Amino acid sequence: MNPFAVSLLCLFGTAGGQLLFASSAKALRAAPPGIPWNAVWTLGGALATYGLTTVLWIWVLTRLELSRVYPIMALSFVLVPVASTLLYHTPLQPRVLFGAAIITVGIAVSVVGVR
């Protein structure tokens, strides 16, 4: 397996876990009294996703230097707000877009600078 490809899986796993955490929080807010099974299952999925992503990330780090691969993970700060807008109709504010642009430029600079 290509460690860079696996690091992309880690990126999407991390972002997906964050979205599942948001779903479980939303389900908890809307839950009637009792055990909110929808939230429990969603939270379990988020934790499982994070667990698997952590194992894969450790595998990546056994093959690549952290400074080379970590910029890929920083893309989660761009991916999660965009996905949240698409899935949960969260408003994407101009300051978030500006921050995402800065992060993207920073990643580009760090990737070019690391080589």
C-alpha cells in the first residue's frame, strides 16, 4: 500500500469521524428522555472511525516522516467545514472560507518547502 494514499484515507476518516461526532451531538440535543440509541450508535461509529484512523495513521508514520505527511491531515480543517455545510446546512461564513484559503496556502508552502 502507498503510505500517501493511506494518509488520504486517514484524512477522510478523521473528517468523517468529526461529522459523526456532530451527528451524535445533534441526535442528543433532539433526543427524548431515555437512552438515545441513535446518538449512541452514531457516537460508536465516530469512535470506531477514529480508532481505525489512528491505527492507519501510526502505520503511515512508520513509513513516512511526520513533517512530510502531516500537511495532508491539516486539510481536515478545510474539509470538515465544507462537508458540514453540505450535510448539515451549516452556513459557510466568509471568515471560514478565508481561513480555509490560508490553510490551503500554508499546506502548499509546507509541502514545497519539505521536498
